Amino acid sequence: MRKRLSSLLGDVDMFATEDRDEVGRYAIRVWRALGFKKETGLFYMSDDRVLQQ
């Protein structure tokens, strides 16, 4: 699942910053909705911090 979410983030790399950030937050929400408890590992900061921004 992490690989698919990473691919999603790569697909929106050329989008506006705000849109990329929103997709990143969406990816974390999907990860958690699927029941994963550990970090996605997709960002240089914690998932909680990404969601706060």
C-alpha cells in the first residue's frame, strides 16, 4: 500500500504546492482509514505534523 501512495504522490509532483500538500494529507488519511498504525514513511516529517499543516 505504501508503494501505491508513494506513486500517487509522484503523479501529482507537477501540481501546485497546495494541491500536492492536500494529496499528501489525503494519502495519510487513506493509510489510517485502512487501519495502519505506523507512519507512512512518505514524508521527511511525521504524519501527524503533515496533517497539522
